[in-house]
Amino acid sequence: MLKANGMVGEFESFYLDLSHRMRHGTVRCAGVSADGKTVAVAAAVLGESASLISAVAVLPKFHRRGLGTAVVRKMERMLPSGTVYILREESKNEAFYDALGYKPCGAWAQGKLCN
């Protein structure tokens, strides 16, 4: 799904890092299904007092259906309370994350969870 959105190449260190973090319980992954298959995904790295959501992707043919919002909200429900940062490509998806309540803070967009 990440590759379908031009987010990673054929082989990336991202995959190894994600696999390692999953085995050690320091990452959460979420997916949303439509038409019987997973069409949106997100991953978040857990820190001491903050989480970092990254790798938010929706299959191109399912864009503009609210699935990106759904997978981010699902991910947020899986995170501990505290500061949440978004890792995104510079100058991309600003309006999307703004609509979800994330505000720029330097090179990051930041939100607060109150679980």
C-alpha cells in the first residue's frame, strides 16, 4: 500500500525498522477495510511520552472516501495519552492533518490525546 502511493521504494530500511519495532512492542499498526480487503493503513512509533504516526496510506482507488481519516482515528484510539506527532512529507497533506486537529510545530504537526 505504501508503494502504491509512492511512499517507499522496492526495499527500504523502513520495513526492517517496522518489523523490529513490532517484535519489541514499540509500534502500533492499524488498518481499515473496504470491499473485503485492507485499503488504508497507518503505523505509529511509541515513545516515553509521545507517539509518532507515520506511514498513513490509502490505496489510490479508495482516495477521497474518508478512509484516511478513519485509519488515523483508529490509530489514535490505540495510542497512550500524550503528545502525538505526525511524520509526513514536507508540504503534503497539510489540510488533511489540519482538519484532524493537528497543528504545525516546527517541522512537526502535533496533537494531544486525552484517553
